[in-house]
Amino acid sequence: MKDLKKVTQLILSGALVIGIFPFTGNTSQAAVTSFKDVPTSHWAKASIDAAVAKGYFKGYSDGTFKPGATVTRAEFAALLARVAKGTSETEQANVFKDLTGHWSEVEVNRALSLGFLNSSDYPNGFKPGTALTREEMAKWLSSGLAAQNEDYKQALKDTEKTLVPVAEYYKGGLKKAAYPYVSIVLGTGLMSGYPDGTFGPGKTTTRAEAAVILSRYDQVQESKADSYRDLNEMREVGLTGSNLTTATPYEYFTREDGTAESFDRVIGKKVNLRNNLGTITAHRMIVADAQTKTTIRNLYGKLFIDKDYRYPLRDSYYEAFMEVTVTPNGNNLRNLAFIQAVGDIFTTVGNFSSGTKEKYGINNLPVEEYVDSGFFKKGVPRTFWMKFYLRRSAGTSVSQSMLAFVVDKQTSTFFRIP
């Protein structure tokens, strides 16, 4: 009788809604393995089993899980409320009028209280049945981590101006406001991009995908933000414009006043090219740690190097890339002249090409002759990426172990292998 009374109370409260998160009567591991539409070979079976066993998900009354069904705002908010281990100082209630009496009302309010959601993002109502986009999912996940952990909160600030390694960054489709949220989920592995390089901010998510993400969140919420190298790279790029110290053993020199130099000291500063050929302005410097063209050991390396990378990799060097803006003083800036003109700043600067150029929408210094291609035009600023090399180990002389970018006597940055 007690069990029947509990079930009756749950039905009256709207907690059991067939077709959304229907109750199967058993959330044990044995029940999990019996879903007719989740065979042993299903790519997300382990995560689905774990999510159901922990009570995050429930199967449907017909013995299915519906792994390909789209997840709604209400459903994912409820899932986050269930998986979260944090506590809130104040409990939210009656925030959205369109949730009054809805089956998800209590759990959406808990998700709000835990910081996953921000009511100001939904001024016209929560619209619980709306399919959740991947951009929303990234924001909810990141916000929940930030609400419970100060370092994740700081990571959101650190990545506001970072280079997000997805195709939409250069090709368009990713809002600037979404940079830090997408950075957090990519950097921690909570979410990943698609094989074509896109993140798909406007795409939706299936129940199977949500089960995998919940499984990951269960672990990430127990981890520290600085324990993820990919996220550390994006944080460093967001703060300094370079991933130098995260991707390599290089270190910046310490100034006389005790402060460490960093690449952001020279960002946006114009430098005159040799022979008065024009000016060059640095924006970012990215180092790729690639063992082979298909074995790339850091996040940003995959933006520039793939199996179609034009040049052979050198065992003793890192492939490094710099995003710059060049404004020529004439229409005669040819390949050799440009490379020599930049030689005062970086040695062995050159062009590159790879399959990632089209994949991510990267504008690179072309291989063909600049004058014939019309790449450089007098007085017209051109922003692009070019490559250079960094030694992997200290050389036999100070000059071989140190690199510098000098704007003038007051503005420069020096770094070296310790």
C-alpha cells in the first residue's frame, strides 16, 4: 500500500509522463540491457546503460530507449538537475510561467538554482518542448561547472577572446558570446566537433548523445579546470594570444621589474618590414606539436596540420604559425622579398597549405607568387597565417635557444628553451 501511495503521488505531481521520461518500473542494469533499440553494437550503449542505471534516464514502456530521439530543453534541464552533485544557496521557484504544472517544473527550477540556466536567456518563456541546440547545451554545461567551481568560472573569462578550434570561428556561425562556453566543453571533452571541423551550434542532440555527455559531465564536475591540457591551451591563447608555454617547454623572459613577458605585449603593434616594403602586425602565435602528419599531440595543431600538410615535419622543430596583418607600401611584394623582409622578426618564415585550410576556413599565406596572384596590394591590409619553426631543444648558442618579436625598444617579447 505504501508503494502504491507513492506512485499515486508521483502521478498527481506530474513526475511521470509517458513519452518524455517514461517509467519502466526498473532502473537496474538488467533492465538497461533489454532495450530493443539499443543492441550490444550500439556506439553509445555503455553510456546509455550507465545513465539508466544511475536513474538519469528511463526507458519507454514499449521496451525501447529511442536513442535517436531529439532532446528538449525540459528534458536536458531535468537530466542536469539529476546528475549535478553541487548545492545551491537559494532555491529558484515560479521563474517561468509556462512551466507551471509541467512535469519538468521542479527539476528545471533546480537546474536554475544550480546555475546551469539563466532565466534572462528566455525572456519570452522557457518553452520546455523546444529542441535544445548544441550552443545552448554548451552554455548550460559550462555555466553549471562555473557556478560550482571558481576555476571554471575563471576559465570562462580567460577564453572570451580565444581562438575556438571549430570551422564556424572563421567561416561564421559561432557567436562571440558563445566562445567561452564552447571552449569549456571542447577543452574538457564534454562535447566535440564533427569530422568536417564544425561544432554545429544550431544542431540538436539525441538521447544517445545526451547519455554520453552526462557520463562525461559526471567525471568533469569532479575534476579541476587546469587538469585539462586542451582547455589550458585555449585559456593561454585567450589571455596572451599564444599557446607557447602550454604546448612547449618554452618560457618567457622575466623583466627587470619581476613581471614575465608574454606574447600579448606585441599584439596589435605595427612593425616596419625591411626595405620599407610595408608593415606587419601580429595577432596570434600558435605552436603545433606534431610527431607525424597524422599524430598531432595538441589541440591547436589540428587546425593547421593534417595528412595533406605541404611540407615534411622536422624532428628537431615545432611547426609554428603566426596570424598577422600585412599592409604593403607598393604592388611589388613578391615571395622572396616578403620572406626576407620578415627575416628581421622571425627566421625561416614561409607559406603552407593543408586540408585544414578549407576545413576550418583559414586564410593562409599562399604558395603561388604574391604579385601574380594579387594577394598583396598597395595600402590594403591583408590578414593571414604564415608558418615558421621553433627548436624542440636548446641549441648550441644563445641565439639558437631564444626567439624574439621586437616592435621597438619598449615593446618586445622574448622566449627561450630553459
